[in-house]
Amino acid sequence: MPRKLLFIVNPNAGKKISERLINTIRKEFPQNIYYQIVVWKDKDHFKEVLDILHSQDYTDAIAVGGDGTVNQVAKSLLGTNISLGIIPAGSGNGLARTLGISMEVEEAIKQIAKGNTVKIDHGTVNGIPFFCTSGIGFDAHIGNLFTKSVKRGLQSYIKITIAELFRYRAKEYSLTFNGQTIVRKAFLITVGNAGQYGNDFYIAPEAKINDGLFHVVILKPFNVFHLPGLMIKILSKKAHLSGRIETYVTDSITIKRELKDTIHFDGEPTVEEKKVVYENNTLSITAIKGDNFKQ
């Protein structure tokens, strides 16, 4: 069956996608593969985009934007035979990096044109799909503040993070998984379907996106003197070796906390109940990969 691609462009992604990027797609993408480009104007318009995608026999949906855009497109493909592709244009680009997709637009377009694919897992948190990471605690708190920020991009994210590091306080959680319950006071808890948040910031470096398992990372309370060593471990893909981090492997986990609070799914924040349930869904979606993708 010949390929038929729909590029779904979010003009409000982290780097503010310009007409130039759309023109690059038109210039670089092979003319012998059928494709169309549609610009997602707002949340209401996205429903119309999905109607186009699912009613016109498209074989590939290419998300052009950041992690939020990718999540929106990817979860609409669950239960279908449509492959997910990504042209990364956001602040973190976690799933694109995990799949080995280039951060250079021209190279990413070539990888999309090749169309090499891999089956990957997705997780759900209280029924909400995610593909890289989800979590509660500090990272969800930062995600909520970042979403409300006028300024986007990595510099804005770092600025918010540094400011909040000195304000945020660890909280107590009960975690039930693999037939056991543990109680921990944690700065954050990340459930990793993949190893990184984005920007090659590896919180769960041993996680694999196609093994049917989560890596659950508990970051213990720490002080400013622990921070340099912790950051070095995370940036060098050795977070699991830090004395401030516990990591567990499971395909499902239930986390309870004292109050309703923010969670994030692929960096997108929302408020959920005191009880948060995670489940892994094995090899549930087909994604286009880059040459550097590691199984």
C-alpha cells in the first residue's frame, strides 16, 4: 500500500514554528510520496484535523511540534494502523530523541521519508496516555508553571526550575507495585516508559520504550550540596547510580498521596486525584525511527 502522510503542524509549539519550517518540508520532502500539511490552529480545530486523518486513509501522521503536540497526535493513533512520525520543534523533544530522530529539520525529514518503523509501548496515568515520562511532585509542579509562562524554550524552563528548587518541599507517597507497598518521602516520582524527559536529560537511563515495563524513579529529599553531583549523574546517564535516587521496575503501579495535586504526562500538566494509577501497554503504537534508535 502506498504511503500517504499528513503533517500536523502546531504553530504554537516551544520554538514557535514559522512558515519557514513548513516551506522546508515542502522543499525537502520527496515528491514521489503523497503528503498534505495541515496547521492545527487551536484545540477545537484539532478535532477537525483528526477527522481528516482518520477519514482519508492516511498511513502516517507526522507531528510537527513539541512533546505536547506529539502526545496529542500519538494518542489519537492508538488502536489504528497509522504510524507516528515526528518533526521535533519543541523545547524538550523527548520522544523524538528517544526514537533517534534528528533535531535538524532537514535530516528529520529524510528519516520520515525513509519510513523505518518500530513498535513501542505507551503508558496510561489514570487513563491518560503518555509515551515518554509521567510523574508527580517537583517535575509536575514545574510543568504546570512552565505551561503558564509567557516565555517558552529551554532557558525559561531552567529559570523556573532554579527558582522553585529553593521553594518546593518533598511530600509523602505510598507506592504499590509488584505485590508490595512502600512509603517514601519524595521530591519527585517519575514513571518512565522511556529514559528521558527531553533535552537528553535522562532520569531513568536504563528504561526501554519497547519492553513492556516502567522504570519508577524516586528522588529523595536533598539539599543544595547534593545538587551538583545529582545533575552530573543525570546528564551522564547515570541517575540510577545516585545515592539520592531509588529505581524500581514494574508494568503497573498505584501511587497514593494526601491531597489532589498536579501530575504531568509527557510534560503536560493536569490535576488528578489522590490515587494515581499507572499501567503499561506493550507495543501499542508504530513509530518512525531514526538510524540511531537503540532497542
